[in-house]
Amino acid sequence: MSSPVSSSTSSISGLVSGMDTTTVVAQLMQIEAQPQNLLKSQLSATQTDAAAYRDVNSAFAALATAAAALTKPATWATAKATASDTTVTATATSGAQPGSVSFSVDRLAAGHSIISDKTQKWATATTAFALGSLTLKKSDNSTVTINPVDSDGDGVISLSDAVTAINKNAPGFTASAINTGSGFQLQVAATTTGDASVFTLTPSAGTNTFGIFTQGQNAQITLGAGGPNPSTITSATNTFTGTLANTTFTVSKVTAAGGAPTTVSVAGDPDAVAGAVQAMVTAANAVLSKIHTYTDSSVGSKAPLKGDWSLISLTGRVLDAVSTSLNVPSNGYTGLKPSSAGSNGLQLTKDGQLVFDAAAFKTALAADPVKVQAVFGGATGVGADNVAGTPDDTIDVDGVGARLATMADQASDSATGSLTSLAKGQDTRAKDIQSQIDAWTLRLQARQQTLTNQFTAMETALGTLKNQASWLTSQINQLPSMSSKSN
């Protein structure tokens, strides 16, 4: 294990004593750093706790959104449009009402296009244009004057130059030089369809004229074709909007003579409503799963927030919001009567999760839409801050969606949510611990410097003693030897 601090201080490790003082200092510093290492462990745990609170907070924010959707009337008014003929596509938007319309398709929309006289073609695209300027007159009688220029500097204003000039100066129109195999013709087309796409193109010189290549026209359908009172409807495109309120349909084929009319029908879309309920259930299960993961107190669990009551209590609130019965209106019944999510397709499991039976839900919805909407929806109102989707929102009409939406907002609000506060509290604690760690780093650096200096001084002192001992030894060796003589 390496030392928790580093130092550039030089030492004379073991130069005299033979002891590896660098290793001794490193080992002593490991002991000295134990309080800092404990703080680092606390910092890691604190940061993990903050991340866990934020993860659960994000799940509650998603639940708030999904639950709030069920409190909106538009969610329950979702409609679906269908067509009896595959050549017609239909779409219903929010607010579409049940109904149907039958029609035959008389003609499809087309964009207007013209082409130059085939008897007077250009040999190549670079052949001189020779028609002078062009006047494009639109269906509203407004005009655009187009003056081709020599764009490549070869001294000739060519057919290609005319094509470039039209494409540049006539927005809403495109020009092409068409190679017929026996010469080139100039074709100009409107980029839109319908009667308003009709235009003319007149040259100021030359004899080449332009004829209609495709006639611009509106699409047309006939309601009640073959009946006593048929009526026609036109559209500049093949899409018809407003024939049925908040519904559009697009035609792509003319009805054959004697062919059956196409019927576009609009009806409620129980699949879309069931999907909205499923979205809330999925979000609620995500909340419950995350809380269980982070608070699991079973033997061997390493959950960072093991036994955290602030989270465990939120689990209880989610389950209570779903399981507690409600008094709601019902078809054919005056006043309110008890009902519950459980009796309309949403059950709780023994493991603390929600299970949604979409088929049972749609059956209940078809039988009593008023009741089912009341059970799963409800309505919320703004609190004192007059802002929707904040912790002080009220439940104006009781329902599972309203309950979960207000509870989830109280938990996840970015300013005052309970989970937000818990995460910020851990952030503050982490900041304090980091300050202590930084202080310990400075303290340990100073301590390492002190130890290094002490061992360096020891080596220096031992070196001095060794030198003195060597000097004394040399002096003693120089003394005359004593000898004894026998008489």
C-alpha cells in the first residue's frame, strides 16, 4: 500500500544506520492516515446515498408526469379513426367525436406543369436559349419576370442557364431540361398541388411556346354519391381536414365507376387509454423497485440506504394511493358509489408491485366509462403558488391519478421535494467531509516532512558518531604499546 501523501523532500535513507527509513516513514504514514481513510470511506458512502436519493427522485418525477396525464380529460377523450378502404388513411386528434362519413373519390389533387413545344427543341442543354426573358403568371395574376444570364461565361445564354434562372428566381416552381432522345424540352412544374398551382410561362422572344403537361387541380370527394342530395368537397391536396371534427384523412385513388364508397369512422380508442394507465403503472413499479433496491435490509444486503424510513414510507404511500377505495360517479346511478382500481383491472401483488390487466380494464371502460375515468383519473388543483405540478397542489377530485401525481410532486419537486432535500443534505455532508479530508492532507504532508527530517537528523547524527568513533580508534591505535620484561 502506498503512502497517502507524497513528498519531494530528499533523505539519506539508511546511509549510516543501514535501516530503510523511507519504508519506515511510509509505514508510519499509513498509520497516521487512518483517520483520513475513514473520512474517505464516509465521503464515498455519502455520495452513494445522494446518488441513490436522486435516482429515486427521477423515478418519482416520471411517475408524477404519467399520473398527471390520467387527470387530463384529453387522455380519456382519445379517439381513433379508421377507413374501410386501404387507399384512404385517417387520423383523429384530441377532441375528435365519434361519428362517420362515407364518400367517393372523384379526382386526386395534382400540381400544374408545362412543357415547351416539342416541334422546336434544343439540340443540347448548352444550346442557345434564344427566348429572351420569361414571364411566369400565377393563378392569382401575380407575375415573376425571369432573366436568364450567361452563368458559365461562355458568351451564350443556354437552355441550362434558363433552367438555373427559373430555379433561382421563381420560388415554388422547378425547371428541368428534359432529354427526349431527339433533343431537349424545357419543363416547369409547380411544387404545390391544387387549382392554385396553375400558371403560365410566356417568353419575350422566339417562337417556342409552352403547353400544359399536367393540369393543376384540387382533389374532390362526393358525400352521399348516388343519393338524392350529394355534396362535393374539394382540397388543394389529397388530405381533407374538418369533414369530421378534429379528423383528417388522405385519399390516394379515384373510386372506380360503380365502386363502393369509402367510410371513415371515428370511435373512442380504449387501447390508447389503457396505454396511458400502463404508463402510470410502469412508472409506479419503477419507483417501488428502486426503493426496494436501495433500502433492502435482508441478511447480506449491501443496499446503500438499508432501512431508510423516509423511502420506505414513500412505498407505503404509493401502494395506499392505488389500493384505497374511492367514491365515484357511475352510469345510471345518482350520487357516488364505492369502487377501486382493483375492481377495474389494477391489482397489487404480494411482492409490492402493481399488475395491470388491460383486457379487464377495457371491459370495465366499455361498460362504465364515467366510473373508470373517475377511479383512475381524478383532478388536481393549484395551491397557493398558483402553479400546477408543484408540492402544494390539491386533489380537487379524488382518483388514483390525482393521488399519485400530487404525492410524486411532493417527493420530487426540484426546489422543495422531500427527496430533493435528502439529496441536498447528503451533498452538504459530502462537502463538509471533503473539507476535513483536505485538512488532513495538509496535516499529513507536514507530519511526513517532520518524520523525514527526524530520520535524516538521526542518520546525520549517527554519521557524526561514526566519524568520531573512527577518529578515536585511529588515535588509540597510534598510542605506544605497553610490554612487560621479565628480570
